[in-house]
Amino acid sequence: MDKIQYEAMLKSAFATEFAFYLKSAGFHWNVEGSDFYEFHLLFERIYTEVYGIIDDFAEELRSTRIYVPASFTQLDTLSQIECQEGVPQPTQMAQELLADSDTCAEMFRVAFDAAEMMGDHGLSNFLADRQDAHKKHSWMLRSTLK
Ligand SMILES: [Fe+2]
């Protein structure tokens, strides 16, 4: 992996994480049904955790001399997860977020290996934490869906 591919991968990881935050916040706002409150709180827990690291992620990129994608157009182009334009049923929301969270966990696993290879150990620690956080989000979503 050369420097250009490395930067593109990290920008894509940031855009994907931002898209995941926005989708989980949207589900928190729009969820409906008899289990409304359970899903409303679950989605809140997830989006709050992710939102809390967005600024750190952006500053990790800047520390690595990478400009942060910060327009909706750039974020949409670079994200690896699909936007949700509609309002699915609560369990469909959870299934979709579970698939996206698994995508994020795998994405951060790959990004961690690349950052280690590049000698960016501070960044790789951050990426390892993101993989771990998404494994936890996936666990909660998967358990809710049983
Ligand atoms: Fe809220």
C-alpha cells in the first residue's frame, strides 16, 4: 500500500464512521412502534459513542497530514455504507446497523494493519479502539435481534 492509497483508505474510514453516526442518529429520531423506547435508547447509545470520537478521528488524520473530508458530498462519495433514505421498521433498522457496524469493524481492522505498517502507532491505537467499539455495537444489536 503506497501513501496515496493509505490516505484514501483513512479518509474513507472517516467518512464511513461519520455516515454510521448519522444513520444511527436518524434511526434514534425516526424509530416508531411498540418497542419504540428500547430501540430509541439503543440507537442513542450507539450514535452518542460514535459522535464522541469524530473530532478525535479528524484530528488524528490532521496529525498524519491528511485533510479531513468535511462536506456532505465528500462524505457520501467516500463512505462504504449505504445511506438510508426511508424509515424502516425497528428490527430492520437494527439489522441494517448491525451489518454496517460489522463493516466498520472489518474496515478498522484493515486500517489498523496499514497504520502499523506505516509506523503510525498513535493512529493505529485509535483504529484498534474503533474496531473494538464496533464489535461492542454489533454485539448489542445482535443480542437485541435474537
Ligand atoms: Fe435524542
